[in-house]
Amino acid sequence: MSQAAVIFDYNRTIFDPDSAGLMPGAKAILEALERKGVTLFLVAKGDDERRKQINQLGLMSFFKKIIVNQSKSADDYRSCIALCPEGTKFFAVGDRVKEEIRHANECGMTTIWFRNGKFAAEEPSADAERPTHIISSLGEAEMLIV
Ligand SMILES: [Mg+2]
């Protein structure tokens, strides 16, 4: 595989706030991508508490960088690109088309909408919000990341 990187959203993608634990399949896909040598990033909304939670869930070691901010912007995604060799193929996985999918699209990434839970019915209202792929379980993302 050529060099690939995946930027994961945190809430309702890796972390399930309804069960206060990891999403089904979250650990498995992180481990599988890590085994394949894919570079992983996490972009989360929040503060120090969120960072603490990410640490307590044992997720820190998977990611080259973890970005935790009060709000998300395309700059978060650009900063991940800046940390990887030129030619790296970027993928972004998230549950909100109006947040991470839009930002990652703006950066030219392949976007994967994990359509689940609270924002499953929040459809794209512009081309900029349209994902490259739509999945309903995290396991489906693995075969799309090549
Ligand atoms: Mg989310």
C-alpha cells in the first residue's frame, strides 16, 4: 500500500457517548490500520477533560497526533497533512457531514461518513458536505482505506 493516513473524528465515531465507551469495532479498526502501517490522527471537539478521557480509554498510542479544540476547522485537517510525507493519501472518517466531512472535503481528502446515531438524518445540504463513501459500521471503513 502506498502511504495512507486516516483522520478520525472522536465523538460518535470512535467514542459512543450513549454507552460512555468505545464504538463497536473502534479498537479493531484502529488496530487493523496500525498493523497495515497507516498513519492515524484524531480530531476531537472539547477541552482537557476530553483529552483525559481519550487517555483513559487507552487510545493515545494509536495516533500520530491528537487535536482537541473547542471547534473544528479545515485547518485541523491541514495540520495533519503537514505532518505527513508528500503524496500521502488522506482519508477522514466521521459522523457529521456538516463538520468533519465538510472540512476534510475542503482539503481534498477521501471522506467516509459513518452514518449512525444522533446525526444519521443530518443529510448533506451542499456538494461540499457530500462524502465519498457512506458506511453504517466502522468495520466497513477498512476496505475503503487503500
Ligand atoms: Mg462526531
